[in-house]
Amino acid sequence: MPAGPKKAADPSPLPFVATEDDVADFARFCAEFVRLDDGSNMILRDWQRSVVEMVWQGTRPKVAALAIGRGNAKSTLCGAMACYRLFTKSEWQIDILAVDERQSGIIGGICTKIVQRHPELEKRAQVFKDHLVVGSSELCWLPANAAALEGRTPDATFCDEGGRLDHEVFEVARFSNSKKPWAQLFLVGTPGPNPANVLAEFRQYALEHPGDTSQAFMEFSADRWQSENHPLDCDDHDGKPGCLSAANPALGDWLTHASLLSNLPPKTSEAHWRRVVLIHWGVSNTEPPLPPGLWNGLATGDKIPAGADVVLAFDGSYSGTDATVLLAATVDKVPHLEIVGVWQRPPEADSSWRVPVLEVEQAIRDACGKWNVTEVAADSYRWARSLEVLAAEGVPIVEFPQTVSRMAAATSSFLTACRNGQVSHDGSPTLADHLHNAVLTEDGRGGRLVKAHRRAGRIDAAICAVMGYSRAQWHATRPTKKRYSAASFND
């Protein structure tokens, strides 16, 4: 059955009389028609009303922006504002943009729920997979693709995740917004991992040009205290609300201290916490992957016993620039990591040194003879022939391409496990050194371990740890399958 409405919409007007005061009308619309997840109607808080006043009262800026901590229901507020326009305006085009289709669908999904939860709204709207139609007006949620946005002439645009939005997409949306005198664009989000992001640049312009009434900016932020080294959970400034409350106006309302502090570092990275919880600007997108001392605290000194179920992670190199590393990880919900072998150019060797390929291949065979190997996770770059030879011998080679998307997900899982004490290791100094040489860099595709700079030390063992943990933990949560046993290999 094709996606789309299964019945015609009721053409009668909504029983709602609008006045000249958009802010007061919107507050009434929320109280009468917008039902939240818990079934209650949406009653605007004073701080929410101040946000709406910035957009819809006074000079009515062409572009307005809001920076606010995660969990303060900014997407719900945008969804309610979009629905208000949809049901109170004729022949309007309302666009919702985000960094990708999934993210834009979040606010789109909120709008759909608002419509479906109230019978007066539901019977007047046609609900489609990616848009809503009420009479002659339409609300669409779109992935932020610059080419796809060219030529659109919206009357209202809502841009989510402004800290991660592509610059070209924002410029296209902004130009589209200028085609109608009354059209407005509302940008919301938190500071992005790259300090030179759309939301940060918008804020900087607003600070430098306070007389420009064509745009407006509002932030709920603890940035003014960033240089004072307040603790990350600071919320008391001499008896007055502190950093957490400054950046999170819903704290103590639907956003509880317990839920917010459940992600306090080291459970999440300090840089991420500062950006999305405290709204600190200019926080670098690179940082040490783990707090000082945390990795050493996970060391047990234990070696993996012979016959244990393991995953082998292999990251191969060609010459002396990088290292070739073989690592074992126990197939367990709390994997234990052990460095099996490391091959890198000795300090006294010259640039002609090459990795001893046959020695590395034999080390993989020996590891398969020692443990019950579920798989050998390996990036085949420059090692395709060796992996093919081993696979032909029965070694369970599984390719693990180090693509951005795959490594971002694996890195996030690995670092979270470290912070929560859900991984251990043998205390290898090489692995500690390689983790120390790495930094965590974030962009719109996620966070990954990279060298701090071109001349930084090797990080290959850290990459193997990420791969090994990812695959071992994955197998540990799946039904038991036949292992590649040491006994069968030795036979």
C-alpha cells in the first residue's frame, strides 16, 4: 500500500480564533491542541515564551537562532511552532532542515505526533511519510542537501542542529528565506565539535553587530564562567543557580538533575559535555580520548588463558611509518585485551626497513593454535594477499574496513566501555603509548581516534583495541556459534 493519507481531510477551519499577537496565540494553541508524550497539554514556560518573542515579536528578524543545552525540548518547541504555522496560515510552505534525513525526521516525527494526538488536528491534516498537508499549506522535513534545497521558497524554515549544519546548506536556506518579505528562518542547536560552525559564527556576528535587527540570537549558556574552572557539575554560585541551570532552563522541570548527571564525565568526554550541556563555545574538536589515569586503572596484568574464546584484531602496515599490531580480545560482555605482537621499525633501522610479512602471518597462525578464535578482524589494505592465504588455510578472516562510519561507532562503544569499567587489558606499555599518542576528533560523522599531528607517535595498537573490543563485544551478545578452535587448528 503506498504511503499517504487513508482518508480525506476535513476542510473546515480549526476552532481557533487568531489575533494580531502571534506569541499569545501560539501559547493558546499549545495549551489547547499540543499534547505531549505524557498526555498533558503543552504549557509554555516563561523561558520558552521569551524564545518565541524573539522570533515572532517586535522587529521579527529574518533569521533568529537559539543555543541551549540538550534535553531542554528545543525540538518539541520547534515542532509546535511549525504546527502552529501549518494550521493558522493559508498557502504556506514550512520547511524543517537538519544535518541528515534521520535528524530532520525527528522534528518531523514530533509534528506528526502533535497532529495525531488531537482529534481536531488529526481530522484536518493529511499525513505523509515526509510531510504534512493542511488545506493549502504544507510542512516538509528535508535532509540538509544544498542541491535539493535550491529553488524552494518557504515561508518559514526551522534548522535543527545548527552546530553541525553544513555551511553551504545554511547559506542556501538563508537565501531561500529572503525571497518573501515575511519569511523567517529559525536556527537551533548546541555548539558543534568544529569551533568554526554555523551556529558559532552566527553568534559571533550577533555579538559584533548588536544593531543589526535583521537577525536575533539567544543563548542559555554557562560560557561566561568557562574561564573560571568551575566543576563540570557546578550548579551553585554562592546560593544562586549555577552553570547547569544557566544552560538548561528546563532543569528541575522535566529535565532532572539525576538524568542530566548520569552522563557526567568520565562517562562522556569532557569536551562533549562542555559543548552540549554547558554550552561552552570554542571547545576544540580534538581532545585526549580518555581522562588521565583511567586507562592504567583498567589494567589487570592478566594474560588470556590458552583455549579461551577470542577475537583477533589485526592492523597491518608496510614500512616504518606505522606499526603492525595483532591484538586478542576475549569474547565477553566485558572483554579483556592482550597485545599479541607489534612490528615496527627499530630506532637503529633506516627507511629501507620493511615489516616481516611471513613472521606476521605465522604469528596469526600461532594465535589461532593457542586460542579458540571466533574471527580475525582485519583491514585488508596492503595485506590482501596474506589474508587470502590465511583464509585459504581455514583462518576465519573477517574484513573490518576502517571507514569513517564504522570506526566512529566502534570508537564510541570502546571509549564508553572504558569510562564505565567494562573492558580490561594486560597492561601493555605499547597499547598505553599508542592511546596516549591519539586524540579524539569529532565531526558530523562521529568521533574517531587520530594522531594529534603528523609527527605524533604511532596509534595502531589503539585502533586495534577499538576493533577488537567492538567485535568481541558484538559476538558476546549474540547466540553462541561454533568457534575456530585451537584444537582443530593444531590437528
